Amino acid sequence: MVENQNPVINNAVFKILRPFVRILIRYGLSCPEFVDMARQLYVDVANKDYAISGKKQSVSRIATLTGLSRKDVQRIKDGIENGNETTPVPVNRANRVIMGWLRDTEFLTKENKPKIIPLHGNQNSFEALVKRYSGDIPTKAILDELKRIGAVQETNEDKIQLITEGYIPKTEEEKINVMANCVSNQLETINYNLSHPSYAARFQRQIKYVDLSPEVIKEFQEFSKERSIELFTEFNLWLSERKKQLQISDDDKPKGQVGFGLYYFEKDDVGNE
């Protein structure tokens, strides 16, 4: 039985969690395990994001905000402080190489398309690209990974060609990490927009049409993918140039992170909203 008397937030939670619970069940995460993780997050968020300015966040206040007992809050808080939190997964090095290939003008043609580059060499080569964007990871290791995921191919002239528009995860672990990052970023934007006036909101849009034929759906899927790739390429180049200018200026101003996401969705049962 749901005790919260706010039907709007209750319906939103059910709608948001339904596809997520499908994923959890598919990967064998039980309800008790999910509840334990939710308890930890409730305590962590209440502790870090809802403290009263100038005051140390108390166990009693966290218990009031979360509905947990003071004993449970203290136990969970101790566990977090002892380093039992889940740590974020580092950005995939192969993804860095692909992104560099797609936005670094040294590795682009005049039409802003990825160049076919020689495997070895100090400049304009795959070896130079890997050294610039993957740190100390060996060139062969990156090449093997990009071949594994079908991102590159070798030509007859001992050159490397990029044949994808970005890093496309293949393993389940990679896909789950991408899901976590994308959903987290989108919810952060939604949370920001809920707590700010419309004139200060971050960009958030969606279009949806119902009662479409399979032919039209297939056509739109291909059309939207093509146009989205063009848009992402443009955004990628724009941000890359601005970042280069910042690196040249080398000022001491605080730095931040920015991004832009798009997604395609499709449903068979339009009545299940």
C-alpha cells in the first residue's frame, strides 16, 4: 500500500520505475536488494543535498526527511563513510579515441569527416591519435578493442578507417554503464527544471505521435537517426573548438561539464501510458 497522498508523484514514480524494474528483474536484482540500495541513496542524498545552511546535518533530521529510523540512518551513514558506496566507472578509453577522431581537426577532412589514417607515425596517424586521447594505453590494445566492437577496419594500405559515428557498446556491462550515465544525466536535467522557473530551464523537448503504420515508424527511425548524427557531429565540433580555445588561454577560471543527449522511443501498446 502506497501511503504518500500525492497522486501526481505516485503515478510519476510508477511510470519511471516500471521499465527500470524490468531491467532489474532481467539481471537478477531482487526487490530486497533494490530496497537496500534505495535506503542508502535516501540517506546519502538527504545528508548531502538537504542540509540546513550553517548547520551540521544530524541523524534525526535525515530520519525525518527519509522516514527511516534513526538507528537505520546511523548504520547506513556509517557504511557510506567507511567507503561502502559504489564508485563510478571511468570513461572508456576507446570512446575517448573515437570522440577525438570525430572532433579533432587534425584527423578530419575539409568536410569534417574522419580521415583514413596510417597505423604508425608521429603525426596524423592512429598511433598519434591513441597517444593523444587514451593516455598510456598501448596502440594495439585500443585497435583490438575498436575492431572488437566493429568501429574500425584496416585497409589494404595499412591504414585505419573509422566506420562508426561513435562508441557503440557491445557487452552487457558496457550497455549498463551507458544506460546509467544517460538516465542519470536526463533525470538531473528534469530535476533542475522542476526546481527552476521556465525562463531559466535547461533545454528539454519531446515529440510523440500515435496510430502510425509500421512503414512510417521504420522510415522515421532511419530519418531521425540520420539527422541526429548530423546534429551531434555539429555539436561535437563546436564544443571541441571552444575547448581548444580554453586550453590555449589557460586561465584559472572554474571549469564545468556540459553535454547534450537525444533518444528515440517506440511503443506497441499506445494505450499503456
